[in-house]
Amino acid sequence: MAERVVVCIGTKKGLFVAESSQQRNGFELRGPFSPGVAVYSALVDRRNGTRILASSCNAFFGMKVLRSGDLGRSFEETATAPAFPEDDGRALANIWSLEPGDGTNDLWAGVEPASLFRSEDGGDSWELVSSISNHPHAGSWQPGNGGLCLHTIVRDGDRMHLGISTGGHYLSEDGGSTFRPANDGIGAGFFPDNFPEFGQCVHKIARHADAPGRLYIQNHGGWPECPGIGVLRSDDHGHTWRSIADGLPSDFGFPIVVHPDDPDVVYVVPLEPMTRTCPDGIPAVWRSEDGGGSWSKLTTGFPGHDSYFTVLRDAMDVDDTSEPALYFGTTTGQLWIGREGGERWECLFRSLPPVNCVKVAVV
């Protein structure tokens, strides 16, 4: 069977799945699954066949994890979802991230309030990871505008990088047994000293397997008194960070994505820090082809004016076809595709519910 491109779109009103051939001439849309319920995280898991997993965050009936074995034609609930112990005092408010572990059935989940869970059976049972969930700093973390969320899990062998809003970047180098803050160079304009040990509002973390030690962060920038702290790079496994925001119209934004074939090619979507919308109402994706040394503006296919959408932290991804394309969803319900590595943009769907997350894979 020819390989297919599958795009999972988590929205405010359920999960949608779009499917196409590798030519991406047209996408079939199905859903919504878990209709009317917000979906903030999804995962296309290719380790053991192909499974699609997604969160289903219902404020009235609790949190669920959905699982599909037929490319998103049907879903079932896993036996359980992450949950705090009865005597813990915390209650699960959201599931922000789902990531694969080492074994074919291992999964990690980042949740709100900021905590980490692990499953060894494909999501049917979950265990709280105490090393970060009960970290000595946890009582000092404060919710960002989107809540107190552990939204990013990036793994590299025994290293694990976590993004917490607002807690900052936490690093484990022993497979998750211990974590420590690693925010040297990551700013927080809402702190008096601007560069605290922890408490930063990290928005997203990205890496590429072909560049060991290198990571990129989209941080909460936009602070005149602390410029350049919003887009950052590390070359020592996240121990120290430096700004690569020079040349961007704003260092505030949410997603950051690395090209699958080149770790020097990185994409961001700058936004106005106060309104969280496209600068001057003109949508653009910005691309660096030298690891953040310089930036170019990609606008072909976008409206030239009067467009004020937002792209959230997990709402942008890139496929790994022979000619990779980017995808992002907006808070105004559009799903865009950027062909030729972002050179040409086209709106695939215009009237979805507000988009929280986009995940794409070739299966």
C-alpha cells in the first residue's frame, strides 16, 4: 500500500483527521471525534503498526485518552487516563503532550497542573513521575496565560527536556530519574532580575536527531526591557542558551519547528506580544537556514492584510516526505499547508473550530 500523509488536528470541539497521498493534492477530512470536547494533544505513533492517540479534555466528565488503530477512522478510549493519587490534592485539568517512550508501548504524557506521567502499556495505565511532578520547585511554579502546563517533552537517549509554563526548561540526564532547571540564558521579563533560575514561560522546545546537543526554544519574549529572549538556541544539550531572535519582527510566538532533513533550518511564527496576532495583520512564517543566524519572511499564498489569527504552541508541524511541507492551524479555524518547505502556502480547511494542536506523519 502506498504511503499516506496523515494530519491530526486537535480543536476546541474535537479531533479531526486529514489524510492524503504523498503528493498531497487533496485531503480527506474525517471527524470530529470526541465532538464538542477540547483536544490539546495528539500523537501519530509508528512504532508498532500505526496508532493515533489524542487527549480529550472534558471539564464535566474528566480527561480521556483516545486511541485508534485504523488511521483515525474510529477511536476508543484507553482503559484509564493519567490521574493523580487520591490523597495528592491535585486534580487533572488538561493533557498537553503525548510522546513515545523507548519500548513499543511506552508513552509519556505532560499534563496540567504541571506534571509528568508514564505508561508502559500503550496508555491503558499511567504512573506519576515523581521526580518532576513532586520537584522541590513545583510549589513555586505559577500558571501562565494557558494554565500551569507541562506542554513539551523532548527526548534524546537518557536526556529528557521538559517545557513548563511557567516553570521553564527542566533537564534530566538519567532517563527521568532526576530533573534540574537548565535556564541559563532563558529570560523572563516579568521577573525583577529577568534571568531567574526557574520560572520562565517557555512556549515550545524542538531538536533534530542529526545535531546532537542542539536545541531551539520559543520562549515568552516581547519584553522591551529584556529584548531577544524569545527565540533561543543551545549547543550543549540545553545547559546554556543564547538568543537567535535578531532579524525577527517580534521575538514573541508559540511554535518552533525544525526541518526534518536539515537541523539548520528552523521555522517560527512571530506574533504581537500584547494581542497574540500577526504583526500588522499580515501573516508570515519566518525561516532560518543557518540555525538562527539570519531569517527570511515566507508569505506567498497568505492574505496580504487584515488577518489577525494566532498559532498556538503545538499547532505547527512538518511532514517527512521527499519534499517536506509544513502545516499549521489557527485560532480562527484554518489549516494551512506550506509546500516546498514553506515557499508556497495554501489553506486546506477554512472553517474548523479553533485549532489547538497539529501533528503530521507519513504512514
